[in-house]
Amino acid sequence: IDLSLEEIVKKTGYSHGYVSQMFKKYFNVSLISYHNRNKVIYSCKLLGNMKIIDISSALGWENPKNYAIEFKKVFGCSPSQYLKSEQKMK
């Protein structure tokens, strides 16, 4: 998807705290929020082809409820509601 905090820290040699602080300063969003948003957007490609529990696990959420919470922050609905609305549009 995109670089994780650990990968950025490793590539830059800066600490977790510094990288997170600079990201927030320059992009006005936390690195974790940015990363989670990108994972949620990517997950839309998987909806319909995989079970939601499998998508959440594949993208690093231990609990599918946490994935659903992040999904709702981005799209304003649950993954299953999103999938239903996408299927209606086809």
C-alpha cells in the first residue's frame, strides 16, 4: 500500500516520534490516520471478493470491528453497506 511508520523510520534513520511529529506538522494528519485511510481505500477493491474478516486481517487489523470503524470514518458507512451500494450501481 504505502510505507509503514517502521519502514519510514528504517529508511530515514529518524525516531518514530520525530517522523510522526513531522508528518503531522506538514500534512496536518497523523501518519497512522493517513496509513489507515489508505488501507481502507485499498480494501474497497477486495470487497465482494473476500470476506470482511479476511480483508481486515490481511490489512493488519486484529479485530474486524476496528476495520469497520476506520472504514466508516472514511466512507460514512460500514463495509457491507458500501458493498451493497456499489452493487446497486452496477
